[in-house]
Amino acid sequence: MIYKVMNGFVFGLALVLMIDFLIFIGLKLHYFDALNIKEYFNIYFFDNQPFALIGLSALLLGTAMLYAPLYRWVQGVYLVLLIASMGALYQPIGRSLGEMFFTKKDVEFVLGKQRFKADLLYEGRRDFYIKRDGIERVIKISKEDAKIL
């Protein structure tokens, strides 16, 4: 029994990570690179993972794919999800996903004595990446220097 559970989890993890990786490649190309957000891919890939959801999905998908009586139906659902995740490689979808996952509108910041509102495009480990109205480029501000109110 434990062998089947472990086998299902490992197989399912490989399948789930394919979907996850395709989504994050689309985010890198059409959100991070397009906005000139210079974060190392592995950092934002790792920092933005719902590990409990991935683990549960891997266990359920792998077990269903290997041992369920309706495994052909599960394979069909997986293929639909895999093809749908490829949509992140299409610029408008990848950009929209990035905005949905990472952008926070009208966030109030304090930088020294100055208070201002900006759109938070991404909060990294050490820096904020923000966009202010009237300023063309993305601004990178250290978390040590700026605070969110």
C-alpha cells in the first residue's frame, strides 16, 4: 500500500511540476522580463509555490493516473490542463496571469519622509518593484529603505 502511495506521489509530482513550470516560464517571459524585473528565476519560482496544494495535487493525480479504474478520463483531464498551462506562453495570457498573481494596485509606501502610492508589481526577498503613474520604467526600491503602510 505504501509503495502505491509513494509511486503515485512521485509520478504525480512529475506531472504537476510540468504544468507548474510551463506557467512560470510564461510568467518569466511575459511579466518579469517584459517589465524588466530583475529577479533570479529560481527565487520567484520557489517563493511563490503553494507546496501543500502541489503535494496534494501530485498525490491525487499520480494515484488516479496509475490506479484508478477511470484512468483514461484522468489522462484526458490532465492533457487539457497541460494544454491550458501552455496558454501562459502566449503573451496576453502570461501578462494577465502575472498581474493577477503579483500586482497590487495603489499600495502606499514610505521612503524616508516621503509617502506615495504606486502599483506593487512584485515583492522580492530584498526589493520592491513598483510602477508609479507618470513614470515610464519600473522602479526597484530596497525593503530596507521603503516600507508598505
